[in-house]
Amino acid sequence: MTAPAKAGTAAVVLNWNGRADTERCVRSLLGPDGPGRVVVVDNGSRGDEAAALAAAFRGEPRVEVAALPRNRGFAGGADEGARRALAAGAASILFLNSDAVLEEGALPELARALGEEPRAAAAGPLILYDDGSGRAWFAGGRVAPAFGQVTHPGQGRDARRLPAEPRTAEFLTFCAVLVRREAWEAVGPLDEEFFAYGEDADWCLRARRAGWTLAHRPAARVRHRVNASLGAGSPPQAYLLARARVLLARRHAGAAARGLLFWPWMLLVRGPHDFAKALLTRGWGAAWAGVRGVLDGVRGGAPRAFLPELGLEGTGGAR
């Protein structure tokens, strides 16, 4: 396999009540080494954001704006964008958060990784906090299914002190990742039950189980504002993170691992830690939101809590 040319790459960017960030993100993709197509999926935003985005890029033939009638979460919005990109003939898909911007040369570097590593399902960049500090937010990830846990080694460190060589990762965040068409078709789309958080870890685990690898390329760089949609530590975020942790363990840890590792750790270590931290820093609402997330992760199905905050009014939650 050869590296997908930029003309054969489509970017997928989700918008949810964040038009200014989305416009900035899309403009970072329209340089000479950007993708040949950009699919902007408006995930049921309030007001007329989809129309405003379409107007903002009316003169740019590479940009398509698709408006969904309701919020399908990161997983559902990304899946819809991927469906449109592949239907248009994309050889690879660049998923990029709307609060992130692609630095010059990043896409060619990621495409080079897929060309050099035929069994790489996806390639991910070094992601920096977008605050001018030069600190890393993501430099290749690890995932422990028995604990429903994803970690970012190197997070918060000066990027200049991190390894610069290409390497294989256990996990790549879909905040910014280039996915090979053949891998997406073989592994399948993101699981919409996750809604938001955990869906990328689930996809990476499925890809690795199917014999694919994941390439981390620190020479490719992206800047990320982090938590622009829900806000760090907010009750909806606490709910979704706790729920995703349970769903990930349910999907990828066997019954013995869940009984001997996940639930003792969750009930005696992680759960109390998260509850106390949220209570002290954000108040009772955020603390209780984490408990609700665990319970709804056990129940499965779509989110049941914070429906207005998540743009899910009138959906009835689980379906």
C-alpha cells in the first residue's frame, strides 16, 4: 500500500454549539498541504450554526456542511462524516476536533506513516495544549481494558523533552487521527453507544484485535484547546467519562477481569477518588454525576442523564 495522497484524504470535523472554534479548525485544513475534502458535521447545534457555517465556506469547494437533526454524540457525528467521506471516494479520513488546529506539514507526515506501515490502521500526531506553553496533551496513549482506563503518558510535559522518533501506540485519540479506509471498513465505525468518550479507545482495541497496528508520529503536530465543548469537570463531562469507563470494561474485559479487577478498583479506588475530587472542586452535582454515569454504564444504552445539556431533549435517552 502507498501513502494516501492529500486529494484522497477527507477530513471530518464535528460542530456542536461552537461555530467560532469550528471555523478556525476548518481554516487550518485549507492550506496547500491540507486534505482534498472537508466534511463538517453539525451535530444538532442550537440556532442556525449549520447555516452560518455553510455561509462561511460557501466559496470553498472543498468544504461540505452536513446538518444532523439531533446530537448523535462524537461517535455518531464522526460516523456520519466518515460515511460521507467514503461515499465520495476518500482513501483515508482525518478526524479532527473542532477545538483543534492542524499545523503545517502534519497531514503529509501522517499520510507518510500509513504509506510506510501497511498494517497501520491509523496514525496520530503529537497534540499540544493550545496555550503557547509547548506542553504535550497527547504523545501516544495506553489503554487498560480491565480498568476501563486510558492514559496519556507525557501529558503536561515540555514537548521538547519527549521522544521524537515514530513508534507504535496502544491507543490514538480521535481528537486528531488519520485512519486508513481499509481499516475503517474492516474494523467498523465508532460505537454510538459510547456517545462521547471511550469510543476511540474501543475502536483502537478492536483494530488491534483484528491485527492492525497504531502509529504515533511526533513530527506531526496539532494544537488543542481541550474541553471546549462541555467544560473540564462539568457534571455532563463527569457523567460521560464515568459511563464510558464502565462501557469500555464491559466490552473488552472478560467476566473474571471485571469481577476481580475492574469492580473492586472502581468501587474502592477510582470511584471514591473521582467522587471526592469532584465534590471538593465542583460540588455535589458533579460528584453525583459520576455515580450516575457508573450506573448508566451498567445499564447500557444511550445516555439517560443531562439530556438538555447534551442536546438530547425529546429523545427519551436510552433507545
